[in-house]
Amino acid sequence: MRIGPYFSKPAEFRAYEPEAIEIACLLSNAIQGMEPELEVEHIGSTSIPGCGGKGIIDLAVLFPEGLLARARAVLDGLGFQKQGGPEPFPEERPMLVGCVEHDGRLYRIHAHVIALGSEEAHELAWFRDTLRRDSTLRQSYEERKRAILAAGIHDVLEYCKAKGAFITEVLHQRQSA
């Protein structure tokens, strides 16, 4: 699987695309084929059947202690690029980006490089799994995303910050329960 140049565009709401699961699996196999000690989790809206969102395939590339540089090297070797923009993720918790073509369509990829066993890794998996189980919460999440866009927020960074408030609320409710 060839990783091509990433392209940015304004935030939008796209219906769920089941092809994302297949693409995430292919990417996971490619990453783990280069370094079996890395774990790859498909996260974000494209990992939740029926959940609409920006249409970006998010991967959590989970590295054991001491393998951050190796994880970055693997992603670099596959063609992923450094994240651009005004507020990139820090070097100790990078996000690399790329684009793949599948069945004549381009799909943007965000590869989040995260420490295996970290609280962030657990929270991302918990949120994904909760949305998969709870259709009411999934619908609320989609409604929030649509409301953000309806309010005129199309800048990707501002959209992500606004959407992040919903995720933080849900995580806080989990901790309070």
C-alpha cells in the first residue's frame, strides 16, 4: 500500500464509509509487517459502523516503551509525512499524515503515535468501543458534529477543538460514574 501526499480541506460531515475498515486493516498489516512490536488500532468515527464524520481514517500506532523512534521510522518508511498546520502534535506524541488510493478514491489518514498502555490509548479505545455499543451516544456525537458545522466552523483545527469538548464530556461522565 503506497502512502501518498496528504491534502487538507475544510471540515465537512460525510456519511459512514464501510471501506474505511478494509483500508485501516491494510494499513495495520503494512505497519505491523515492518515492526511486529507495534500495535495498531483503528479509532475515530471511521472505526464505528454507521458513524458519520470527516471521513479521515484515524489509526493509533501504539509503541512499547523505548520504540517511539522505531514507530516514527516505520511510518516514515511507508511514506507518512509530518503533520503541518499551526498547532501540530508534539514530537513526543506525533501524528503523521498521508493519503491512500483505494478503488479509485483518495482517503486521508492520520496516524497517531501513542505509548502502548497509556491513559490516552485506553481513553481512545474506550470512547470508540462505547460509541460502537451505544447508538444513542453515537447519534448525539453525530448531531454535535453537524451542529458545529452548522454554526459555521469549518476550520479543521477549530472543528476538532469543538468536537473534543463532546469527547471530554463523555470521558468525564465515565470517570464520575
